[in-house]
Amino acid sequence: MSSSITITLLPEYMLGRYFQLAALSLYLSSNPGKLRSIYGTLDKGVELTDKELVELVEAARDLLLRKYGLEEYKPCELLNAMRRDSPKAYYPNDRKVFSNLLYTSFNIESCPSQKDEKAGISYPEIAVSFIEEVLSRNGAISTETVDGRPALFGSFIFSEDKLRGLAGRAKHDKASLAVGMIGVMVSYAGKLRVGPQDFMELFIVPDGSLDSLRYPHLMYGVLFGEGIDSWRRLASSIVDLPNTSIERALLMASSIKLSTAGDLDLKQITDSWLPEKYILLRVKPEKRPNISGSNTLTSKFIASRSDISIVKALGGLVKTVRASKTAVQEKLSPVVGECVNYITEAYFTGNKTLLAECARLITPLYQDEDLPDEVRSEIARFLEVLSHGLD
């Protein structure tokens, strides 16, 4: 006999809700009728049958395998792949919470780990334990009320001053929070160093709109289809360029990734304005998680074939900078950084003549005979597509 479980969503002002939605959307996107019928009543919870819960977990598992570059599901392999880079746990608060959220169908201790033994249970362990619990029981899992929630879940997505005092009203149960833990690993976009000592954690979450819940496989599939390391290298390469802001660098990195989608996928992405329905969050891990910045992704850089060509060519140039020797990097980096600024400004303001400023800066590098031929060829390709953008 089939049973069901209700996933209770955290309040809309808490970051944890968006992790829950990231995970739930992996199933709801495959059942548009159910999504439409429950969308207006999400605050009452999302009821899932055993079969639906299994389908959710299988979808999350398959996406995580692709994201972490694994061909088949072996619990320990997935666990250790995620352990290599996962969001920070905030102790002592999270130690007890995570212990309460761990499921026991799979013995996590059977997976050898390179991580610090003192680090304890964190997001990867709970995600894999939940996957194993659901699959081993064919979705017929139990849940129970638990004390507390992960510190990251309680971060305010809106103004903390405006919402002070509301956090205590949220009630939690084990399965609902475990679904959110799956969502953390689905939406996690890695750590990014932003200075000699500082780093931030990146997350890409749906904004909760209907379209954001309809197409998670498309968005996450394109952004992380070549693996989380590929995304992180690209983002880091642009952030490290001189003269570029973190916000613009990350918008450009996501646009370069989205530009690699197939024609039909790109049409769906741009026709539905999907990037505008996903939020890129920058979390600075301190004594508690601090959301240091957030912005929606954008379709502006991939709205036409000409735009896509420019973004792709810029991506090729960024990779060339990263792969070049130090002396070449020192010549290229400042100019490519300025071009990122000019291109983003051109698309945000609609003033495409700013593309000519980028071309003016980079043309002398094409004429520099001291640069390797392959670098000059990459610059030539970039200049060619820039000229089409000015037509």
C-alpha cells in the first residue's frame, strides 16, 4: 500500500526554502500538472507519494553524478566527490542538527575519507544518507520533528532588520530538512577565492517562480554539465582579472556557460527568460553565514546569435589567458578585464558602441609579434565577432 510524506517548506524569507525548492523542482518539473495544481499552495507543504519521492531522489542523484563527473552511482564515490568541496558547516550549532538529520540505512563510516576527522557530519553525508534511505525503502520513509535547522538555512534572503524576530516561528521535520540538504548540493557552485585570505561560497537557486521550478534540469544541466570544476575554473578566471567586479565577473561566467547550450535549449532559456529566474548567491562564511551579495542571472548576453558569438569568443579568450605563461598573462589580463567591463556595460545600457572600446584596447595585442601565434589567433577571432556585434 502506497503512503505519502509532506515536505514542509521553510518561510520564504529563509535561504533554506530555496534549497528545498531546488530539490523539489527536480521532480515537479517532470510532473507539470502537479506543479501547476500545488503552486499556489506551496506554504501548505508538498505531498509526495513513495514513488514520487523515489523519482525526486533519483533525479537529484543523476544530476549530482553529472555535476561531480561520475559515470555510475556508487555511494562512497559520490560522497567523497562531494566531500572535496562542500559548503561550510557552522559549529557548534550544526553538529547536533546534522547528527539528527543523518539517516542510517547506509553506513557513512564505511566510506574512507580524506577530510579532517574532526569535521564531522556535513552536507554530503546527509545528502547521500537520504538518497540511500529513500532508495532502500522504495520511498516509504518516516519523518519526525527535529530541534533546530542548519545555520545556512536560517540566513535571511531579505533584510534581516525588516524580518528580525520571525525566524523562531519556523517548525522543522527531518525529511523536509533533508530534502533541503539535497538542494544545497544541487545548487552549490563551489568556493571562490577573493583575496589572499578570503573566499566565498556560491549557490545558484530558483527564485520560486513557476518557470524556475519547471526547468531546473535545463539550467543546472547547462551550468554544471561539464562538472562543477569546469564552472569554478571559469568563474575564478574572470574574477581574477584586474578591474572587474565580482558581480559582473560571475554574470559573465554564467552567460559563457549558458551560451554553450544547444540551439533548442538556448531558445527555451531565452524565450522563458530563465536566467532572470535564478539567483546567484554569494555567501561569506564567518562565525555565521553572511549573504554578502545576490543577483539574478541574465539573458542579456545571449539574446541573439551575435551576442552568443561574442560571449563564446570572450570565453575562449579567458581560457587563453588562464593557460598562458606569466609574461603573456601580464599583457592580456588587464585588457581582457577591461573588455569584460565594456561588454557588460554595453549590454546593460544598450550602448553597443562600447564594444568598439574593447576592440580599441585589444587590437594592439593582436599586432604584438612577441605574443604566441595561438594567442594572436584567439584575439583575431574575438575581434572578428566584436565587429559583427557593431554592425
